[in-house]
Amino acid sequence: MLSDLKRIIDQISRDRGFDRKLLIEAIEEAVQSAARKKLGSRRDIEVRYNEEYGEVEVFQFRTVVEEVTDEQTQIVLAEAQALDPEVQLNDELGEKMDNIADLGRIAAQSAKQVIIHKMKDAERDVIYEMFKDRIGEVVSGIVQRFERGNMIVNLGRTDAILPKDQQIPKRSFKQGDRVRAYLVDVRRGSKDAQLLLSRTHDDFLAKLFEMEVPEIAEGIVRIMGVSRDPGFRAKIAVSSTESDVDPVGACVGMKGSRVQNVVQELQGERVDIVPWSPDTAKYAYNALAPAQVSMVMVDEDAKSLLVIVPNDQLSLAIGRQGQNVRLAAKLLGWRIDVKSEQRYANLEDPGYQSLLALDGVEEALADQLFSRNILSTAMLAESAIEDLTLLRAIGEEQAVYLIQAARKSLGLDPDAPIERTRAVPETIEETVEETEQEDDAGQDQDMGDVSESMAAEDVKDEQEEVADKDHVVDDTPDNLPDEDVDESGQQD
């Protein structure tokens, strides 16, 4: 067909990585399709590529008959013997077409489409073979374009797709930016992009640390688990196979250089590096950092942990919208229930337990009841409606329901009248004034008692003084004359 067809086949197979035999088969099929379009679909046409001459040969096979009824499949004996004198009736005679260029423009376009289709199929097979062993690796490419939020990344030989849901939220790339992503899957027969990428996969973070930390690549430091909230926060657990190597320090690097490179690639995602421990309680203690943990209770059967933290550490342990405890639970693969020391103490209280036993009362509501000094089911049964409606998120109907439930649990009549409010002073000022009046009256009474006590003590002192004087006088002898007695009452 073309004098340089052989050279073109060799060049394409070398540049695109195609199998040369596959390309030759595509050309043969294309020419065969074009010939049938030109000569008729019922013709028995065979196409062969001649390696020696570098050309495509087209043969038409027809049956030798005495009288032709179908020109596409039959040839008369006289005409057949002109081509081959030894031919006989009912033989299959192959006739070579001298110039396949005579097939025409339409047939040539058809052949072109077949060749392109075959080359695309061959390209998919080549791409699949090239990347099938790279699943789970980090690949790098250039952002080509965006299609309905999906990012098309050029990896050099082919394009890959980074779906919108696999992109880090609130982080953007522009056309022409270089991006790294985790190769999730390679699809063989897909008409769209064959390579599926992700930047939100947990293993993407692990691979980035493996690229940044030589100790991980060498196997000295091992990554034991990863959990991510893409774009916001992540936790990675590491351990060391050598006692003199600190796994956390190895991942952080000098002045935080290694972990900062990872954070920069993740566009600001905060990364917590957690030391792994075979002890589940210790592992949970580390995973909930930076919050301090008072106690960890392990339930092996249910694979759940009850973590007790100081009251001022509860919000830090839970994190924003439960982020910290959620990531820790994912890292451990256990269910984690975080409670403050106060709530844990309440759970040990029988009155608190009696409140939780009521239908419709959860721990949050029980805490609010405790804050209103309603410490048991009995106290709840005696409460007024207003005592409960003052609590947040409790309406009047729910208040009545809770009081009736408490009465029913105690064996009391749930339909008995319920007080709507308790008698209280109308205003705060009246309460303060009554209190001040009572204090003033008490102070006046105390002062009067003190005055009477002091007066009585003065009278008693005077009486004792007079008694002393009388006693001294009485000690003076009566039979002595006055002049013989000195001032001291003694005789000369």
C-alpha cells in the first residue's frame, strides 16, 4: 500500500510501546473492512501483511462454477482458467487485488477508524500493564483541566482522574500546577480515564511519611495505623523495632522538617504523631493527646473503651465536633466513650442511676436534673412543672411526662395533680429585704442580751466587794479598845 509502511509500523510500535504484531493485525483488519465496504459484504476477502515487501496484500476468494448466480462469491470456469489453467470446477480461487488504493476515499476513512480504535485498545492494554503493579504508590503529574469538579492529571504517558470526592476540601489547584496523589485503582476496560487517584486516602499520608522518613523506608520505624479527617486533622501511630530509635522523633525530624514537608503537601492538614503501644489502654491514652486522661476501662468482648478525663479536659479530649475522639477511635479500631470525672462519679450514684432508668432520660438530661438539685427519681416525682421547664430543651409536656414516669416507677399514682410552680417570693428585692430585717432583729436581740449580761456582772462585782469589806471588819477583835488597835487590825 505504501512503500514506507514497514518503517511507519516500526516507529509507532517503538514510540507508543505497542506490540508490532498487534499493530499489523489492526492494519489487516482495517483494510479488510474497507475492501468489504467497496466490493460487497458477502465477498470472502483475506488480507495479509507481507513482511518482505512491507505491503498489505488483499485476496478475493470465489468458487469456480459453470454458470454464475452470485458475482461476489462465484466465478465462471473460463475466467478462472485464464487466471489459473489448472483450476477445476468447485475449486476456491484466490485473486490478488493489484492496487488497494482503488478501494476509494470512503473505504480509506473506514480503515482509518478501525486502526484508531485498535490503537486505543492497545494503548489501554499498555497503560494497564504499566501501572497495574504501581497500585498503592504515590504518583506525580500536572493538572490538565477540570471536568465537573473532577481533576484530570497528566502523568506523562496517560491521563488520570482525581474525583471531586477524593480531593482535599477547601484546597484548590490551578491548571498547570504539579500535584501528587495516591494511585487507588487501574481499570482495564474503562472508556474514561483508567487511573483513579486520591488525596484523601489514609494510605496517602502513610506513603508521604515513607518518602520523607528514611527510617520508615528501611523498616526501622513502622506505621501501625492512620486515621484522617482530610484537610483538617490526622493521626498516625508509629513504633520502632530498635530500642535506641525514637519513632516519634524520627517522623518529626530536625526542627520538625520532615513532618512539615508532609503538612505542606497536605496543604495545612494538622498531623498528630502517636507512639503505638501493645497495651490498649496506653495506646488510647496516647491517641487522645493532647488531652490528659485519668483512667481507661477496657471491655475486650465489646471492643469498647471507657475513658475518664478531668472535667476541664473533656472538651479537649472530644475535640471540635468530636474530631479528636473520632480519629482516636478509628486509629485503635475500638469504640471510645469519653466521660468527665464528674459524670463518672454521677454514674456511681444510685439516685443518678434511678434517673437514667426512666424512659426518655439520657445522661445529658440527668446531668441537668442534678444541676437543679433533683438527685433521684423520688425527688423528680415531687418536682413542680416549673422546676423542669427551667431546664433547656424541656417543654411543659415533657416535664409532665417525666414526673408521671417517675411516679409510676415508684408505684405512685401518675395521674395525681402536679404542681405547676412552687411558692416563692414575688421579687428578689423582697427576699433580700426580709433577710436583712431578720438579720437586724437578730443583731438587736444579741446586743440587748450582751448589755443585760454586763449589768448583772457589775452588780455581782459590787456585792462581792462589799462582802469583802464586811469580812475584814468582822475579823477585828471586839474586846480591845480603839486606841490599842492599829490600822492593820493587829494588837500592839
